[in-house]
Amino acid sequence: MSTQRVFVARLTGCSVFDPAGDRLGKVRDVVVIYRKDDPPRVIGLIVEIPGRRHVFVSINRVTSIATGQVITTGLINVRRFQQRGGEVRVLAELIGRKVFFTDGSGGAQIEDVAIERNRLGEWDVGQLFLRKPRTSASPFAKGPTTFANWSDVRESAVPGEAQSAEQLVASYSELKAADLANTLLDLPEERLFEVVDELSDDRLADALEEMPEDEQVHILESLDDERAADILDAMEPDDAADVLGQLSEEQREELLDLMEPEEAEDVRALLKYSPDTAGGLMTPEPIVLSADATVAEALALIRRHELHPALAAAVFVTLPPYETPTGRLLGTVHFQRMLRYPPHERLGAIIDDSLEPVPAAASAAEVARMLASYNLVSLPVVDQARRLVGAVSVDDVLDYLLPEDWRSHDDDAEERVATTTGAVPRRR
């Protein structure tokens, strides 16, 4: 992805292309979310596609931003863009806003906003292009311009104004997903739903993944079907399957039909398995490569910051096809082993074929024993034809084996349960 600074006003109207060079539309705005102490973070672009429909393209789908063009992965949700609370459109809402310099030197108006990519590959608001009040009495004169960092200015606020749900969302911006989930569940129900309406889809999905299933269902049922489907699209497939498994068959099918076809297909595949088996616990999106792929290619995939750490611990080598269900599983190459070999080394030469995969029908207890016995963080899951269908990680198994109220951090209660039953309670 390009590391150059991009000013949003100049980005507007730029063409958006897929990897094959086909034009998808043009940029109409940039969407950011505020954070408590840091500059706003870019979460996506508003793109106008044929039919004058404005759709949202996540910044994670953008592979390059260059002069006059934006390159994406080609995967675009064509549902019409609906702004969520906490989301701010740069052109429509931020440009033209009045700010004040923190050094007390007066105010200015935002005329343009630069976005920059940080070392983690995330895009943040960088410099602001500001225009100060004019100093001449001439009606044609304009005030001087200057550049400033986000930290050098502040926006005006009305003293004593009650904190809105949008402001509350901004104050939660730095919370980890698990902490955000606990914070939301501590709110009164009416306030909870206000904040849920303000959260972005991705942020709400992350929080829901950390909640008990009955709370997940309660919140999803408070949303309209289209937004509920968007939230499920943003969740990990195994978590989405767990939630949908708690709904009636009619509700489940309605939401699956509204989800993106690719995401719905993964979830449908997981729903075929019992929730207490390896198939019901696994994720269908592990890293899969061919035997001819190199160590450098594998490390490049593992290096993606959005990848779950447990899934980044190993890559699975199979015969084609390389999307689950794949061709026959050949073996596993662990991250630490790859570090011992030069970048050009073929994965086929360093496969660990001594580790037996687990069948999709294996029980959660069997998976836990294998993970503990071999000190692993993930295991390949195969069907009867030894085709790779997914990978089950230690966090999935822990979430299943821990007692249902483990998020309450009531250690004494957990000790009482374990002492009474002689075993770790199951979640379901």
C-alpha cells in the first residue's frame, strides 16, 4: 500500500479499480472514527458505483492509493452506505469545521485533511490544512493558511452539554474488544441500545464475539435484519455460526440470505457440525498454501496484522484447490520452523507430516487433549477424504470448556463449581 500522504479533497472523484484493472466506481468521501487521545482513524471510503449508489468500502479492502486512482481487492458490499454513529465523513462533516489552536493563538477553519498510513498499515488523519480568519477589511481577501497536526487543535464544545452516545463511543475507542463488551453489558439496557446504534459494524462485531451467546442474541434481535446481517458478516465465521445456532430456523435462514454469499457459505458449512466437535469449533479460513510456495510467501501472509495470532502460528500445505475444503492435506509448517530456513526455501521441503490432523467429528475434549499433549495453539481439521476444512485453535477450545460465566472474573465461584463437579463446566 502506498505510504504517501493523501489529501482527501484531492482523492474525491478518483477512480476505484479492482486487481484486474476494471473500474468499480469513484471515491466520494472518506469515513473516519474519532479516538479519545489519538487522531481519527480511517475505516473506509464511500464509493459511488454505477446507478449512483453510494457504498462503503472498508480500508482493509484497499491495497493501493496513488495519484488519481485507488486499487481494491475487488470485494465490495453493494448495499447502500448508511452512516453509523461514531462515523464521521471527512468531506461532508469535517471539512469546514471550526477548530482552535491548543496554544491559544486563535481559531481556524479546516479546508482539507490529509490521511497517512502508519507502520501497522492503518490509515489515520495526519495533517490538517487550515485557513485562519482574514486580517484585511477587503471583502475579497482571504485569511492566511497553515498546516497543523490533529494534536495541535481542538474542536469547540458547549460547556455542560450532556454526553451523547456518539461522545460515549469516542471515549470507548481505545478499549480492547473484551473490555468494550464488558463495558457495554454494564450499561442500562436503553443506554446499551443507544450506544450499539452508534458503534460501527466492525467494532460492534468485535465486541459481540466477546459476549455470552444469550447477550449476543439479545443485541442482534434489537437490530433491523439488514444491520444484523452486516454484523454477522463482520464476525469470525465460527462466532457467527454460534450466534445463528441459537436462533430459530426461520430467523437463521432470513439472516443468512441477507449476508454476503461468501460469508454465508462459510457459516452454513460450520452449522452442519455439532457445536461440541472440532468442526463446530473451527474457523474455515486458515492459511493454506501449495508445496511449491516459499517461506517468504508464507511469512508475508502471516505478517498481516489483522490475522488472529493462533492462526498465524502455522500454515497448512495441501493439494489444490487451496480454499476450504481443499485438496488432500500434506502437512503443516510451523512459524518457528520457517524462521530457520532461507526465504526461497520451498514449503514442501520443510513440512511436518508427523502431526495427525483431527477429524471434523472429533470431540472438543479430544481436541483439547491433542493441543495440550503436543503444546500446540492450533490443529488442522479434515473430513473423511483428508481434505482440510478448517483449523481449530486453543482459544476456541478454551471458550468452549470454560464455565459460561467465566467473563465475570468470579474466581471463587469458578473454584466452587470445579470442586462440586470435579470437572471444568462446559459452555453448552
